[in-house]
Amino acid sequence: MIDRAAIWDLLAEYGALADAARYDEWLALFAAECRYQVVPRENHDSGLPVALIYCDSRAMLEDRIRALLEANKYNIHTDRHVIGLPRVTERPGGAMIEAPFAVFQTDQEGESRLFATGLYRDRLVTIDGALKISDKYILLDTFAVPSLLASPL
Amino acid sequence: MIDRAAIWDLLAEYGALADAARYDEWLALFAAECRYQVVPRENHDSGLPVALIYCDSRAMLEDRIRALLEANKYNIHTDRHVIGLPRVTERPGGAMIEAPFAVFQTDQEGESRLFATGLYRDRLVTIDGALKISDKYILLDTFAVPSLLASPL
Amino acid sequence: MIDRAAIWDLLAEYGALADAARYDEWLALFAAECRYQVVPRENHDSGLPVALIYCDSRAMLEDRIRALLEANKYNIHTDRHVIGLPRVTERPGGAMIEAPFAVFQTDQEGESRLFATGLYRDRLVTIDGALKISDKYILLDTFAVPSLLASPL
């Protein structure tokens, strides 16, 4: 049985490390064999869950992050993830959690605005005593965003 | 004594089920004998707590939701509740909790915006072993919203 | 060892008391010997952590709040703090926590908008059995705000 405090810490670290641009540590929250996808809500709801971003390993996710950092040299901003109360929906072998989130961006003039909202659906597993994300399905409400998403969700 | 994890799960489910438009399950989070009211903050603060919405049973709340769904055929959008850290303020027989919230709406073009913020004040009771909402008082900051509120808060 | 539920309650009370304008109780969440500072993220990131607000005792913080209340007679609004999932980063003698936040403001017309986002970094200590804030470092994303900050963060 997975400890609830450990689940909440993992979610909190997920947002905090992304916002601090500490991507190596952020990537280490994932299992090496993992899946990460971002699915626009309109696709999800219409039964056509075509992902906007689809990575089926941590290595692929790492490549994606490197490309994002390169692109963001021309779009300088900072991010803030505010993750709401999560719920545990099942726990067969690991835990399945859902948590709503809002991501805010601040530009170089110091103006903050809502960037996107959505829902995390994560499968968590314990590997060598540490809780890791083995599957992250991000249901993205906000699909009117540049197709090259500017911030890791 | 009511378990804290159960309280947090209930709050998380409250938001998640509303956002997923699973209203039958959402309604089942309430006790059959319950009260649900939305009070604009300016009324509350001026000592005139006139409710914008007042339901004094789950059946009445169900009618309200059905009317809302009918109206929303002409105002298609999705919702996202982000509920912040709650606090337990008392627990005589049940628990009394407070939690801040922000609700975001996304329209058919995929643009998300802040819809409303406010504070939940819930009385929770245990009925047949399950935690239920017996009284929900929603202090609504944002009163410049259409009088027919477009999303369940 | 500090109880996690107590940490979360303290954070929740911090936001709730500020939003309810119950500043005496809000101030009582701090140790008498405390530090409170607001540092814009651009300063923090550039290694020049010059604070926008710097108070090195609760008495000084109280003066600051009184000045703010006076100024807000001409800028009437209400606040809503939504504090996301926190994480505990260390606990030597006390606890060190980090939590992301968004503060929303509502004006007299009832319109709500995002005011600021940022990250709390708090050192918490137990004094006479009660958990108190001994050091609050607020990393403020949004620096395009009036230099006289209109709401306690």
C-alpha cells in the first residue's frame, strides 16, 4: 500500500521542479519505462484520444524537454503550476491518481496570465523504494495554445 | 473522528465529478437531506446573506442541475475546479471544513479563462459509513457573473 | 517530528485568514521573532535577491499590514488565495516547506482576476506546542504589480 503523503509529495515535486526549471530532477520522477501524453479535452471527449504530445519512454520525454528549452530561448517566461487536491481512484499494484491543475506563465515584463488548465491522470509505481510516475495522461482543457507547447505541463 | 484523507478525497471528488459532468455521482456526494447555497461575498460581508442559489434538499439541487444542463446547450463549455488546501474548523458530530477554490471555463475554441473564485464552507457527516456533504455554503467572490450561473460551483 | 496535517492546516489558515481580513489572527501565525520577505523572481534568479518587502519581526510586519489597510481604503477589493500542494524539503529542528500559490482579486463590481502567482518557502517551528512561521520567503513571479502591493501575499 502506497503512502498518501508520498503521493502528494510526488505531485508537489512534479510542479515545483518544472517551475524551477530543474528538468533533470523532474525527469527522474518518471520511471525509465514510462508513458507521457497530452491529450486535448475535445479529442478525449469525442472518443478520438489523439495525443498532442506522446512520449513512450523517459528518454523520449527528455528529448522533448531539450527541444522545448531550445525553442524557449525565443519565448522567455517562467511557469507556475498550482495543483489542486488529488484523489486516489484505484491502486492495483500501484496507485492511480487524478489531480486538477492550472499553469500560469509570467513574461519578461512580469505579467502573469493563465496558460492552461487540465487534469492529471497518473499511474504511480514503487521502484527500489521510491515512488515514480509510470504513466502520465494529461487531459488538457486549453487547446487554443501554440501547437508547440511552450511549457512542460 | 473523521479521517482527514477521507475529507480531502471527498473535496477532490466533488470537483472532479463536476468537471467530468458526472452529475449523478456528484449529487450522490450530498446527503439526501442537505442544504446547498451560493452567497455572493458582498451580501455575506454586509450581513445580508441572501443566496443567489438556495436548495434545501438533494432533490432540489438535482432539479437545479437539470435546468443548468438544459441552459448550457446554448453555452457549451467545460469546467475545471482547482481546490486549494482545506482546513478543518470544527468537528461536532461531523466535520466543518473550509477550502478556497477557483473555477476555470474553457470555451469551444479551446480558450480558458477564470470563471469564479470563492470559498467552500461544508459540513460533513458520516452516513452508513460514507462521508457526505450535509451543508454546503459557497461564498462567491465573483458576483459579476450571469445570474443564471453557467457552471456548478 | 512535525505532523504533516498541522503543516497543511497552517498553510490553509494562512490563506483563509488573509482573505477574511482577520489580520490579528493572521499575524499570530508568525513567531514574534520572524522574517517575512517578498522577492521578485527576476531578482532571485539573477542572484540579486533584493526584497520588495522586508520585515524582520512580527511587529514590523504588523506595521506593514496597517499601512496596507490604510492604502486600501482607496482600492477596495477582496482577495482569494489558492494554495497548491506543498512539499516538505527538509526538517532540521523545524520544517521547511514550499507551496505554489495564486492570489485572485475581486473588485467592487464583482469582477475577479489573477493578481499574482509565486512560491512560498517557509520555515516552521513549534513554539509552546503550536506551529508558527519563523521565516517566510515569498518568491513572486508577478513583478508587474504596483510597488505598493495591494494585498498581503
